[in-house]
Amino acid sequence: MRTEQNINELEALKQKEIMERLKVRIAKKTEELGRPLTYCSVCFGCQMNAKDSEKLEGILETIGYVRSESEDADFLIMNTCTVRENANLRVYGRLGQLKKYKKKNPNMLIALCGCMMQESLVVEKIKQSYRHVDIIFGTHNVFKLAELIENKLNSKGMVIDIWEGTTEIVEDLPSDRKYDFKCGVNIMFGCNNFCSYCIVPYVRGRERSRKPEDIIAEIKNLVADGVVEVMLLGQNVNSYGKNLENPLSFAQLLEQIEEIEGLKRIRFMTSHPKDLSDELIAVMAKSKKICKHLHLPMQSGSTKVLADMNRRYTKEDYLALVEKIKTAIPDISLTTDIIVGFPTETEADIEETLDVVRKVRFDSAFTFIYSKRTGTPAATMEFAATEEEIKERFDRLLKEVQDIAKETCSKDQGKIMEVLVEGLDEQDDSLLTGRLSNNILVHFPGDASLIGTFQNVKLIKSKGFYYIGERV
Ligand code: 5AD
Ligand code: SF4
């Protein structure tokens, strides 16, 4: 019998065969040209997209393309985001500019993928107005890149392959890791929450959890390869495992991951407040490896707006949850996402949001102006406020968030804490940048040989959102 598992294994084998064929073709082309074929990978959006881009880059490297940062490469792949309108506009802007590269290098291939491509109107527009694009695919078939390239090389027209949804999770394909010492690991895909403003459930499909044994095996391999920190990725990690054949909670998965020898730090995102269990708080509180950081998007502090957003918790629920977390894990750093200008938001509602911000005192908050996404329930709601009013609310909230974050983030000044060294400081290469367990960055003198190691650093001066430190 063909089980889902062996269909997925067959698919992985098929892709590997295609990669072998492409390897030969690309090696031949490289010889003809007397130079390597290059690829440039551009990624917009969230950490899920960043992870998908690592997989795409892994496939491209496997078949023989060499990485380039320049957009006039032989193969350009753009992984798109559509969570807010301006993400889409940026892609169209970039696409226009690519035409001139293709004129210079007619063999150049341009591929588009990611969330924006799951919208049929977008694909129509590209078909009509951006005919220099060669390959379009979506979020469900990233593993098929090699096959799509082969199809393109064997045909003339644009290759378009968009899946409405999928239950397939194809394991064990190459991935090109950005860092040697840390790595994102998908634990689930998709989202079932349908927050009324959000397009993610439409473009990423229904929730699907990876099997715990596949996740554990991947992390063990990563650790054997030098990884000390993993970031478990999912749109809503707190509902991990509910649809597995043998259900397992996210907290139970974390306990299994904690057991992996050699793994030092565990991070995860994103958590939906409605699904965050007492079991998870207890596991985090006793864990030696789970980082002291929780990203807990609140979106709004108004119970009325939260109901209109279909978030399924109230202001009081959120505050009570934060209280419970802070009591169990006193040194936790809390961060959040907030949307300003949701259609039904009034002046009284933004005051509620400000009230929660003042009570919780987040270490940082990502603030967004509501962006209408066609096809979502909120897209048809009437606006209660003008654009100017919304802009003013946004500025007011941002100032409050930043003032509080500056104070909250400096609470450890003077202490000695452990950082994982991530790289050279981008501005000053006599300094290193490291990350504390609570996700705050520390810059301190040191050289590149320390990258990927843990160091004890004295946090000498808080600079608001980061520290200047000294190795002890
Ligand atoms: N408009 C503005 N912000 C949005 N987000 C999601 N959808 C929208 C939208 N339509 C924000 C939410 C989410 C974050 C990833 O993006 O705050 O948590
Ligand atoms: Fe979007 Fe809500 Fe799902 Fe997050 S939980 S991805 S905001 S629908």
C-alpha cells in the first residue's frame, strides 16, 4: 500500500534524481561559459520564509550554482511576502528593475515564489505585465524547485506551479544554512486561526505538524554538524501536534528536544496567546535550554477589537496570561506584535492598547499599521478613523513602546551574562555581536575566532535596545 510517508519519500528521491541531471547540465554550461553560473536569493517576510529560502538555496547550490549578492546573477529567486500591502509593492518595484539585467544576459532565469504567489490576482498581473519572469511557484512546493528549473530549461513559456494546499511534507532535501551554529527548524506549517485581518491561512494553508521523530532526527543531525541553538518555527507553535496520528503537545515536544545532548539553546516562534498552556509555562520554567524569551503577539489591547479580529481572548485574558508567565519565569523577556488602525478601532480602543503596553512593559514590540488584505473578513469592514488619526495613534504607541523598552531592556546593566557570539559587529569589526538568552544583543571587543561560541560578558552600558559589554 502507498502510505503518505512513502509517497513523500518517493517524491524526495525523484527530486534528488532531477538534481543529479541538472548538476550535469549546469556543469556543462559552466564549462561553456568558462565561469561559474551564479544565483542570487532575495527573501522578504518572516522567519518561515527565511527558512524556505535556505531550502531553495540548498537546492541551487546542490545543482551547481554559486551564490552571488548581486541581482544580475544567472538565476534570481525572490521569495515574497504578502502579509501587508507594502511587501507586495516592493516586489513589483524590484521586478521592473530586473528587466535590464535580463536584456544583458538573455540566459538569466527569474523565479518568484512565496506567499504573494498564492494569490491568483498576483499571478495574473505577473503573467500580463512582467513577462520576463520564468518560474512561479508558491509556498507548498518549495521542494520542487529543481523540477521546475528542469521544466523551464525544456520549454519556452513561463512555468507556473501553484498548489491550493497540501498535506505533503517532503523531508530530507538539501538546505543551505546561513549560520553554522544556529538554525531554524520547521515544526509545523500553515495556520487554522483565521484572524480577520490576516492573509496567512489563505496563502500557507491548514495546520500540519511534522512528526516528532523527524524533528528530533533533524536537530540531532544539526547538532552533530555544530549547531548549538535551534529556533522552532510555526505560525502557531502552541497548537503543535494536535493533528498528528499520535498527538503530542508542544510542551512534550520541547521536553524531547531538551534531551538532545550538545544542544544548548532552544527558541521558538510564534505563540498564539489563546493556545499557550500551563504545561508549556511549567516546561519553560524548569528548562535549562529554552531561552528566556517569549514572543506573544497581542495585536490589540481592546477586548472589542480583539473580538472583531477573531483573536479569541480578551484584554483581561492577555494580562492574566502575562502575569502567570512572569510569576513562573521572572527573568523572561516578553515581546509582541501590535496592529494599529484595525477598521473598528476607536480612540478608546487605542487607549486600551496603551494601557496593556504600560502594564506588561514589553522588551520590544513590532508595531504595524493595519493593511487591508483582499479576501480576508476585515477587508469589507468600514473604517472608524481617518488615515491621519491612525498615523497619530501609531506615532503615540511607538513612542510609548520605545520609551518602555529602553527601560525594560536595560534592567540587566552591570550583570555578567552568557552570550552566543553571532558574528562581527556590522558597523565596527573590532567588535563582536552576541545574543543573550533573552534575545537582546550585546556588542563587545573580540575577534572572529569566537563566532559560534558561548562567552560570559559583563553588560557595561545599556544603549536602549542593546548593550555594550566586555568579555570576562
Ligand atoms: N495588517 C497589518 N499587520 C498585519 N499583521 C498580520 N496581518 C496584518 C495586516 N493585515 C501583523 C500581525 C502579525 C505580524 C506577523 O504581522 O501583527 O502578528
Ligand atoms: Fe495570521 Fe492569526 Fe494565523 Fe498569526 S494566528 S498567522 S495572525 S491568522
